[in-house]
Amino acid sequence: MIRKFHITTFGCQMNEHDSEIIAGLLTEDGYVETDNRDDADVVIINTCSIRENADKRFFGTLGQLKKRKEREEDLMVCVCGCMMQQQHIIDTIKAKYPWVDVIFGTHNIDAFPRLLRNAYSEKTKQREILEGGGDIVEGLPAIRKFKSKALVNIMYGCNNFCTYCIVPYTRGRERSRSPEAIVDEVRKLVSDGVKEVMLLGQNVNSYSGGDTDFAGLIYMLNDIEGLERIRFMTSHPKDLSDRLIKAYVDCDKLCKNIHLPVQAGSSAVLKRMNRHYDREKYLSLVEKLKEAVPGITISTDIIVGFPGETEEDFEETLSLVRQVEYDSAFTFLYSVRKGTPAERYEDQIPEEVKHERFNRLVELINGISARKNRAYEGRVEKVLVEGPGKTGENIYSGRTDGFKLVNFYSEKDLTGETVDIEITRGKTFSLEGRLV
Ligand code: 5AD
Ligand code: SF4
């Protein structure tokens, strides 16, 4: 009997990629992926600890599965990801959702097929969570979502301990893959038709593969024939080196785009966040980038309502956003994560104040995004086509070098090709264009 599996993924691109690997492992073991969770024999939920309400959504999803679990004895419910690295979550699952079959963590994805086999053969619950990150397991298979672009882990974990963040606890300390393993993987991807790689890590700037730093890795990848684009996500301002800025100038494949999380515009707040840079340092980095790489697009992450954030602090965030003129930004309402230092900070900000500030910030960011996108009207951009768009028949979507989403009309399926598109309209979150 061929069993079907379905994965629900919450959270960031790291999680997306972990799910691609889980899909690869199960496919190797003879399972088949299905789009329909109700149709799956093995249901996997890959969880996130960062996004707002991620825990509520996770437990809500588990609750929905309970009825099916009662009806279908053979259904396997498997949970993994960042939430599983937190003891209080495991305790909640044991107490309230004891029918979950398999639990594994972020450090032992490769163990999943074995745990699943045991769950079937022994008819017992399988729980295996490792504390820290052990050795990096190379060569795991992956089923990629896109034909032309691929996610590639270059490092795991984080040493930074920003006071609001759970990641150092759920993903462990920093470990880098060897440059050889990364180059090897990218070469294989390219021979498989991949044109663009997104290098992943919580803080790629602190990549350290023996003598190779992050900039060094970019130079190595830039030499791979057939590869068209290199991107990375995410970088920490404190580690953004002059060498990396120079790599933007020297390496034609490195996309002129950076995601540079600022988190807050006030130096006092940044200090309490333990970010190791202040407003001036961040702004001077942005200036350097804009000067060295004309036209670079910049996006960021911003947290609103960190404990102790005054109206003046918040206005410093607004003024920084105006000064940088971000192309886009992810905005987050601060929310407490159990076990982080900021949990104990006094002066938690009332919800209504957070929301009011959040709305003002989003309005400002959207206005800037729309204005910047309108400036693209009339320009011709190289677009790597990702596939059919969501806005209508014969509409395809892709990304510019600067990571702008472009929708355009085509009778021919151009998925995976790089095409010239004349931008006809700039909107807040995307561009519209026509094939040249
Ligand atoms: N509350 C709100 N936002 C958070 N982030 C991380 N932890 C929290 C939290 N406790 C945001 C940061 C980070 C992004 C991935 O999530 O902005 O860059
Ligand atoms: Fe979290 Fe800070 Fe590490 Fe980013 S750098 S993962 S925000 S601790």
C-alpha cells in the first residue's frame, strides 16, 4: 500500500526548507505527497515559535485532527519544528494532545523516517528531541517547491540572543556547513535546472566555513557556471562587513537586494534588545550600501511595542523608515516568548498602544513601497519567472533582481525562464508589466 503524506508549514524560509527535506526523506521511503490534508495517511505539522499566534494556530490544527484520529486508527499525526524544542510545548502536547504519534525537533529531521517506521511497526508513540545541534548531516534529499530557484542552508542556529527572540533556544548555537559541501550542492542544483539560490541562515554574515567567510562563499558561488542569481536571508547589521559590500560590486550574480532587519529606530530600544548596533551605525551601513550599490533594494523587520518603547522611541522608528526608504518591511507586534530575557522586562506596552503604533507604521511603509514601486513604471526589468500567478488566467509571476514581485500576461508557459518585462504599473506590494 502506498501511503500519502501532507505537510503544513508555519514560519520562515528555514522551516520551508526543512519541510522540503522532510518531503524528500519520505519520498525516498516510498510515500507520496498530497495537497489535501484530509486525504493524507501521514499528517505533518512543522511549527514556528516566532510568528504571532503561531502556537494558537498549531494547537487549533491539532484539535481539528482529533476527530479524524478517533475515526482512523492508522492516521499518523507528526509534529516538528521550533515549538518542539520548548519543554512547555511538549508538556502541553503530552497533557492535552496525547494522541500525537511522532514528535521530533529541529536538530534531527533525518531521524523522522526511522521514527515513523517505528510508530507503524511498534504501534507506540515516538518522541525524539535533541538538545543542541550535533554534527550537520549532509546529503539529505529535498523536494523543491520551485523548478528554477532553490533554498540552500549554509548555517544553522544563532549566537546572538536578542532579548525578545526564541531562536537561539530552539535552533541552538551557530554551525556552518563547509564551503565545499555548499558549492557541491549548488552545482548539483544548477545541473538540475536551478538558476537562483537563496542562501539561508539566521545570520548569514557570521557564516564561517574554515577559512571562508560569508563574502568568500559568495565569491566561490559567483564562479559557478549556469547559476544566474544569488540571494541570502537573513543578515545581522552588526556583522555586515565591508568585504560583503565589496562582493556586491564584484559579483555580478549577487542580487542587488538586502534584507537587513533593523527591529527599532531608537538606540535605547536597540540596546535593550541586545542588538549590538545603534541607530547611527545602522544608518551609516545603509548609506554605505546605497553608495556602493546604486539602486539596491532594502527590506527589513521591525518590532513595534518592545517593553519600555516610548512614543519618542517609536517616532524614531518612523523617522528611520522615512530616511532609509525601505522597499518593503515585515512588521511585528512585540509578543512575549517564554524563557527570553525580555519576558522579565518591566513596562510591557498595552495592546491598544501597540496596535495604534503598528497601524501608523504600516501606513508609512506602504506609502513608501507604493511610491518606490511607481518609480519602476516604464523601466525594463529582468524577471525570473516562478510560475503561474494568482491573479488570473495566463498571468505569470516572477521576481526582479531586486526581489520585486512582477505579474505579467503570457500565452506561453515561461516558468523557469529569465525574461525582459517592461513595468507598466507599480503597486504597493507588486509590479505589473508586459513581455518585451
Ligand atoms: N515578538 C515580535 N516579533 C519578533 N520577532 C522575533 N521575535 C519576536 C517577538 N518575540 C521578529 C523579529 C525577527 C523576525 C523574524 O521576527 O523582527 O527579525
Ligand atoms: Fe533571533 Fe536575534 Fe538570532 Fe535573529 S539574530 S535569530 S532576531 S536572536
